[in-house]
Amino acid sequence: MYLGIDFGTKKIGLAVGKEIPYDLATLPNCPDVFDKITKFCQQERIERIVIGMPVFASGDQGSIAPEVEKFAQKLKSVTKLPIHFEPENLTTQTALDLLQEEGISPDEIENKVDQTAARLILEQYIANEEDASQEAL
């Protein structure tokens, strides 16, 4: 099972899955977030963590990239799990669009947008992983 993470300075979205990911939770980005993520990893039997790395179409990393890397290093030290970065761009906006299309209320969108973005990151990672394995055959 994989854990997908959409990192934000205020909130962190989580999704879980290996073939078909699903939204898990949105957590406030505060000091105890590492303990909460570690508990999720134990409960869900997580094998690896996939964190969205903001990358522009030009290939340049977004301004938040150093914070994402710092977060990933600390998370690796507490969970002892492998961390993978998945290049992502505009996943939060895509998640917002999807939730609006589903007719979800603005309050519920606020609560779900980050975990939906995490699911999109994880779906992209899994698709790219499958493409890579198919190319190797």
C-alpha cells in the first residue's frame, strides 16, 4: 500500500492505495503531523510514501520545493519508509475543479481538496510506475 501526500504549508492531504487510490484525510501542518502520518502508515500498512513535488512545465521546481524536501527528510526519519517524489503541477486546482463538478458544497470542498490532490498525485505515480514496468518488459 502506498501513501500519497499533497504537502502544503497550512494543510497536508493524504491518500492511500496501490492500484486504485482513495482519499484518506486532510491534516493541519503542525508539529504533531509526523506522529499522525506515522500512525496512518502503521494502520494502512504503508510500503512507500509518494510526495508531490511542485514542478513547472519548464522543469523548474516551485518555490515550496525546499520545504517539501525538508518535510520528506523528517518524514523518512520517523517512518523509516522509502520516499518517492512525483512531479506535480496544478493538482490542487484540478482537485478543486473535480470537486466542484461533483456538486460538492464549498465547505466540504475546503475539507477535501488537499486529500483529493493527494489522490491525484498518487494516481499519477501509479500510472507512471505501470508505464515504466511495461517498458521494461
